[in-house]
Amino acid sequence: MKVHLFDFRWVDENTCEFQASSGNKFGYKKLKIGDNLSIEVKSDQTQCAGSMIDDLWSPCPDKISGKAKCQSCRNRERSFIFTAFDGFDRSNVTEQDLAQIKDSHLVYLALFNKDLIKVGVSKLTRRNLRQLEQGSHFTLFISQTPDGITARQIETLLRKNGLQDKIKPTQKKDFLCPDITETEGRNLLQDTCKNSLNTLQEYDHLKPLVKTESAEFVNWTSYYNIVAIEKSLKSFHSVKLQKDEWVSGKIIAIKGPFLVIETPEELVFICAKDLVGHEIQFDEKSAGITLNTAFQKALF
């Protein structure tokens, strides 16, 4: 059965899920490392997959093609407060928006590779989940704030000091197994934090909230089962599935939006976020892969 993919996300520390619709029905396909998965793309372009408000899905009324989520559906979800609010400019937010970030938040530095570090914010209640869903390799939690407004202010100031606050999956895909030790990662994140603190000198209410030496460091690699990739002797390919292409096999690792699927001949990894807005099919197939063109190269 074909379904229209709405999203791929982590549910807990061991489980992810595809969220998809068929007509006016909405459903979930949960998966874990070790599960078998067959996935085939059935459309050649994206179409808006609708909106989600208070865990209730609604189809896109305009059926906009070319985008996984159209601007109208984004507006209905009121996600601006999570994606673009800088903590200072309140001209585009309402009290209802601010109420969504009233609880305690964390500011963190997430490392994806030696030269790929971002500053980010999450609710305290989503501490682990936020790191797993974006595929952080190492994280340094540098501040716990009373609310999201304060957290966004710290994030904005560190961004203005040169740190990235957004990293695209295309930037992450080459660093599923970055060549960096835990000690190197910890030192790099701590140094990055110290070097960024000068941007807070004029903000007396923010300086005491940022930790340096006592900041908590976390290595997330065991959650992703990275060791299975490192131990495999099979060639490793990145694939962006097109219409009528499919892959089927065993999931041996999941890092952020990336699924690593073992077939009899190779390891194939796909970015599940690339499939959002497409029609896909999960019908079981024999292990393997079918592409319209041959692999261009192996990554490792």
C-alpha cells in the first residue's frame, strides 16, 4: 500500500517512526535497530504532507506540489517560536506562542565533526531526544535556563559570535563515523564554549547561566550502534532514492535521520527526511537494492 510520508522522527532512545497518511487516515510505522525494512519511492516529486497541531494531523487543503510542507501548513502549526524566534524580537510572536516555551530549557553545543559544531536549544524534557533526532555525535550542555526566551537569547548571541545554529542533513551525511576520539571531542567543545563567552559580557543576566568547566558532556554513539558500521567489511554507499527505486535489508544503525541498511552485498544509508512529502511503500521485498543507475562510488 502506498502512503504519503509526513515525517520521520525519534520516539524514544531506542525507537524511531515513519508518520504517513493514506487518504484521510494517518498512521505510524515504528522501527528499531535490528529490524528489517523494505522501502520504495513511488512518486517523482514531493507534495505537501499536511500539518500537525496538538498531535492531530490535517491534510493540506491546497495540495501544494513541490514542497514537503507548504507555507500555509507551516503557519497553521505556529512553529515560528521554535525555529526562528531569537529571544529578543517579539514582534512576530504572541503570548500563546511564548507559552509554548515557558518551561526550563537547555542550551547546548553539538559536535558532528571536528569542524562542524552547532549551538542549539531544546526543552529540558527533550534533552536526549533532541540530540538523537539530529544525530549529534558529542554534546556539551552549557546552560539550563528558566525558560525558552532566555535560552534563545544565549543561542542568538553565540550565533552572532560565529557559531552555526542550523546544520543541514547534507552537511552531516559524510560524518556518520567522524574521526575524532571522545577526549578530543570533549576538549574541542569545552574550548568552543570558552571562546564564545566574550559575546555575553554585556548581558549580566545571562553570564551566570553559562557553564564552562562543569558543563555536562555526553557521547551518543552507543545509541546509534555506530560500531556496527565501523566493524563491517562491506562497502558503504549513500543513496537518495528516486521514483521506483528501493532498498530492503536489516537496519544496523540509525543516526539522526540516517538509516543504515545492510543488504547481502553492501551497507546502504538513506536520509529518511529526504522522503518526506513523497509517496512510499513498505511492502516486504527480498534483501537487496534496485536503482535506476549504478552506484557512483563507495564512501569507505
